[in-house]
Amino acid sequence: LGAVRETFARFAEEPERLVVEPSRVSSGVSEQPIGWQEIVSGARNRARAAFDSGECALAIGIEDGLVRLTESAGDANAPGPSAPFGAEVYNFGCAWVTDGSRESHGFSSGFTYPPGCLEPAFRDQRPIGDLFDALWKAKKSGDRGISGPRSGGEEPAKTAPSAGMSGRSVGNIGLLTGGRLDRSDSGSHAVMCALVRFLHTDLYD
């Protein structure tokens, strides 16, 4: 919801009048999506189901998942014990926007998870959020977040996150960046990219 509000507020003359409502719908894909097809399908299914659930101008669905980018290692989206885990497996988010007839989607920037939580998520499709939170708590107990040197003129970081259910707060990317890029900010990138087709219908339709 934060990602959607943040994105649309940039276009609104009166952002406080925006009405963004949650809709509890099924993604129709695995709890831990693997590969582009599941990620995109999950976002599309959420958006279409949300649109059908009540009156609205636009409906947005967001889905994150893991993608293996190594093209030379066979099926880039196939989980399994032979798949290499590490820097070539990235998390991407997809946002799907629909008004009931026109549809579009876009992606967030990608990041890679620590191997300790990435392998079981990719191999067994276990939810990486739970795995990451457990790893973070074990490794960073007592730590308030990741800090780093900042020059005097650099914008201060957001409030440093603490260990816990990151999926319901700053997100995994928020923990990994010490709050400098949180879940809402990352999701807003995908929503903004998905809106391009709606902003320039003369070019895309």
C-alpha cells in the first residue's frame, strides 16, 4: 500500500485525497515464486482479482520472487540441488496495473540474498521472508541495523530497522540497506514503471 500511495502521490494535486484500499486476494502462484513467469503471474492475478473485488479506477498487484540470471547453466528459472546459489540469483518485484481493459506491468530493481536463506528458498520454494528473518536474527541479534560512514552533506538514513518480521515493516531490502531503501520505496519503482503505458497511451496503444 505504501508503494502505491507513494507513486500516485507524485501525480496528485491533492495527495491527501487519494484513496488506496487493500484487497485480500490470492496470487494464484507459489508462496515463494521462482522465475519470471510466477512473479508476473502473481502480480497480474492479484491486480485482476482486486479490480473485480470492488469499484475502483485502477487496481495494482505486486509480487516478488527469485530469478536465476545465469543463462549458460540450463533452465534459468528451474529450482533444484544442481542450481548455483549466490550472486546470480536475484529478487525482483513486479507491479501489474489494470483499469479493466488496459494493462501494464513493471519491475523493481533487483538484489541478492545471503546464501544461508537463498538456497532453501530457491530449492524448496520455502518463503524467503521467514528464512531471511531467522538468519538476520541469528546473525544480527542486538544490532540495530547496518550502518556506514556518511559525509556531512549526505542525506541521513531512515530510521535503522531492527530484527523481526521485516515483511511487515521495512522489508528485507530495508534491513539489508539499513533503512536507506525500504520495501515501499522499492515497490514504488515497479509501480511507476508499470504506469508508463498509462501515462503515454498515444505511444503504446
